[in-house]
Amino acid sequence: MDRFKLVNDLEGHEAGDRFLIEVSRLLRRHAGHTDTVARIGSDEFAVLLENLSAEQALERAEFIRGELEGYGFRHGGRQYRTCASIGVAGIEGGTGSAAVSELMAQADQACFVAKQHGRNRVHAYSEGDPELDYLRRDHTWAPLIREAIERDRLFLCFQPIVRTRDGRITHYECLLRMRDRDGNVCMPGEFIPVAERTGLIHRLDMWVVDRALDFLAAQPRGERDVRVSVNLSAHAFLNRELFDLLARRLEMSRVPSDRLLFEITETAAIENMARSRELIARLRALGCRFALDDFGSGFSTFNYIKHFPVDYLKLDGSFIVNVANDPVDQALVRHMISIARSLGKETIAEFVESEAAFEAVRELGVDYVQGHYLGEARETPIARVELPGYTPTVPPDGDGERPAPPSADPRRGRAG
């Protein structure tokens, strides 16, 4: 049932129970004499149809879906319209055989696909459904992610962010990596989506914050103005405990809070606008800085940006890749820089991959640059870059590298 949680949350469990009873009666009313109806979960029902072809089963399922959509649940003078996502699986031809658990799993997977397609629809199980790849990946990757957290197989790479005014590295972006059981490095695109779908993303978020603070604490006294930027997932803003956790981590590390910069994507900011603004405002009150990542990629940018409490606008890389040769990209970047300055915010250009791109964004007035031309992400971060027209600064240890963070901090545990 697609709307059960709404009824249960707004009207209470007694109303929710009555809603389920009425749905059960509706299903029994439209089931055949030889059919079996059962409630198998909080808001899930199973109907066993016998002696029907696949087409007839789909027709029956579609009829039941229509009846549920037309049903209105009344409580306390209010009416709730309901609907259902239905998955269909069966034994073809009457000669096959399958375990009950296998058939139930297939029906459940088909129901998952129906929900992915927008809910309130019927879907027949097919092993080739691309949506099921998510479930299979989650089943494979989730244990690997938990194992990586528990066995210290996560690590950070640091990519320098350079100030165009003087060519100095002022920030590092912390980029998460994971080693699998064979020691191979896994990039975030392989495991972060799974972590988001399975709820493991909150542990990863706090692991990154911990290691970023370790890195800052390890810097020599003369380099204590260097900052790090940490990417917060969209799911982080749904975690009601996030602020208290971050505040405790900062207090324990004794790292000045203004050395910690959080990045949030424009898409995530729009999706969780009220919660994002609240959390950002509270963290900024502690002294932390914020950057709006992928700026310019969304559709509502200029409607909300003047009220969004961030310090930096990170220009979307799609505008930077060809900025040296594309007049349209140049005009758009110039426009975004002008908006940022009028709002008192600084700009960061990512995906600066060549000297030509670097010179283009510098002439346009970007405040900071990041990309392979300035330096690749490394476990042991570089301390300086040599750029034409700039006098290189000498790193404190003289070898062009900064101290890497400790591998683990026994005060905090492994993953927060």
C-alpha cells in the first residue's frame, strides 16, 4: 500500500489498523474462491492466484489496483485516497516448479520495480529488469562497505585548491576511496550510491569528517591556516543528530572550526531547502564554512542563492572544461562570478585541466581553482604548485608534501 504511512502517521495506529482491515476485506471481496489472501508485512499483502495464465494474472492484478485506487478511507471527518504498487510472479505453463520463498522474492522485486516507476501500477517480474541491478549491487556492496569501515580499508585523497591571487594552496578537498578485499582501489561512484540506499552513508560522512580533522591537526604550526573541504551527502541533512555529532568532533579535535569547509551540491540543497538552511546556519555559527557545489547546474539557482547561507560558489565543471575556447561558457562564468561578488561570496572553478583553462578562469576573475592541472588527488597531499607567473612558496618540510593524517584515532573509534 503506497499511502499507508501517511494514514498511520497522521491518524495514529488505531486508524492505521482499521485501514488495513478494510483493505483486507476489499482484497477478499475481489479474490476468487480458490485464491488465498494474506497479510505478510506492515502494509504488504500477498494474493495467491491458481489456474490462471500470466495474462489473466496481470488483468486480475490491474483490476485490484483500480479498485484500491478508487477506495477512500474515512477517519475523523477526513478522507484518504489510497493506491497500491503490485508485483506479479508465477510458474509458467503449469510444468515448472519453484520454492515458495523464490516466488515471493520475485513478486517483491517486481513490486520494487513498480514503485521505482512511480507507484500505483502493476509490474510483472523479469530477471532482466534494470532496476533490479540496484538490489543486486546493494546485496554485493553493502557488506563490503561495512567491512571496509570496520577493518580500516577506507582512506582519503587530498586535491589542492589554489588561490588565483597568489598561486598558493589554501584548501584541500577530501575525496573518499575504498580498498576491496584484494587491495584494489574503489572509486566513490562504485560504493557511495549503495551507501546512500542502505543507510551506511551517515557512517561514511562521519568517518570522512574525523579523518579530515586528523589531517588538519597534523599540520605544522606554521601551516595552521590551511583548510579542508568535505562533501556532505544529501542524506546528511536528513540526519537530525548531525549537528551535535559535528560539534562534538570539532571540540574533541581542538581544530579551529573555520578551517573546516563543507560542500553541498546544488541539487541536494534544493531538495532539502529548509533543513539545509537550518543546518548550514547552525554550523556557520560555530565557525565552519560552506560551499555550494555544482553551482549553475540547477534550475532554481538565482531564485534562492541570495538567501542561501554559503561562503563559496563552486562553479559546475561543465562550464569550465571548454572555457578557454567557448565564448558561451566564458559569458556564463563571467555572469556567475558577477552574481557571487554582488552577494559577497567567493568562487571556485573545478575541472581546470589545462594551462589555457587556468588562464581563462583567472582572467575572468575566479578566486580559486581546482583540477588536474593544479594537482591530482593524493593520499599524501602536495604542499605547493608551480604556476607560470607565480613565485612558488616553500613548504615547511622542504619536500613539497604535507603531513598525511594518522591512519586511525583511538579516541573516536573507527566510523563514528
